[in-house]
Amino acid sequence: MTDKTAIRDAATVIVVRNRTTRPSILMGQRGQTAAFMPMKFVFPGGAVDDADAHIPLHAPLPALCAGRLAQDSPRAPHALATAAIRELWEETGQILGQPATWYDAPPDWSGFAATGHRPDASALQFVFRAVTPSGRPRRFDARFFLADAAHLATDPDDFSRAADELSLLQWVLLDQARSFDLPFITQVVLAELTARLHDPAPPETVPYFKNADDEARIVMRLGLQGHPDLD
């Protein structure tokens, strides 16, 4: 039976703290009644809105990351990066942005603008892509971004402005993260992250966990030259 569940574009942010000493990552727990991954600990993230393509950025994504995001994707890199910053703000109250006046911010961004910032995508690094397997109530084509907590414009321990989408927001030590109740794909992402966290440069290739033909595996890596490289 063919799975007719629509696949929505999504963006997720992995914020890492104390990267070169004892790294920790920002996570929260989804609610018990959530339709997607209830009670799981996840990174901040969510679906891309059409309006995300029209949000002005203080600075764009690095060109290499933008080029890789554009591969095998109808969604503009700008929209994906903006969605990542918006979801981080909504779910944690943390800001990736620069001080600036923003008088004409749309309603979804009014709280962000009121802090005196405009979104800044220059600190985002595209590191992983994954499509939700078939048979799930919701399916996403999720792009995972890595950002260093040093680039946050807010106090990394202040979650007072977070919406109620995630509970138990906290910095989880990377070497203890697997003791939490994590989605399978989060475990895969953490394995990739752990292997390359010592290197601040963009990864040589970006894993694409495509779930092709209902087989869950990394089937493609988005390469340095702007072309997909099959595993």
C-alpha cells in the first residue's frame, strides 16, 4: 500500500555548547499528546512556513551550506535557514540574530523583533538531512543545522521566552545524550556529530538519510562539488 502522507519540509537546529571541552547540546521533550514523536527528547525544530522565504536576514547562510541545501530540493535555502532560526526562537526563546531595528516584522516574528534583533543565518552549518519513514502520522524532509552557542544573542540558560511546545529544556552532555529517550534518527545524527565535533569546518559531505524504498539508511551524501555522491 502506497503511503500518501504528505512530506513537509522542516528545519532543525543542534546548538552545541563548550564544543572543545565537554560539549553539551540543547534539547527538550515533546508532549505526551504530540502527534509526532510524543515524549521523545529532540532538538528544536519544525515545519517550514511559506512566509519563511520572505523574511529578511541580517546575514545569509554560508555559500557552501546554501549550495548543498539546494541539491535535490525545491525549497530555497533561505527559507530553510529562516525556519531553523524561527523554530529555535519559538521552542527555546534563544536568538540567532544581530542587534537591529525591525519595525515591519510579521506577526510570527513580532516577539523576536521586540528583542531588538534581526535573524542571522551566518552561524548555521548544514550537517544532516533525513526523511521520515513511511507509515508515520506525519512525515518531514528535515534539514539539520549545527550552531555554536557562542553565537546566541541571548543567555543560553534563559528559557523564559520559550513557547510550550517543548518541556524540560536543558543542555544535555553529549556523552550522556543516549541515556535519554531519543528518536532513532536523533541517535544517527548524534553519531555523525560526535565523529566530527572536533572540526569547526563544514563537513566534507552531508549525510542524506533518505529512507528510499522503505529502507532506512544513508543513501546519499551531498558532496563538496555541489553534486550528490552515492554511498
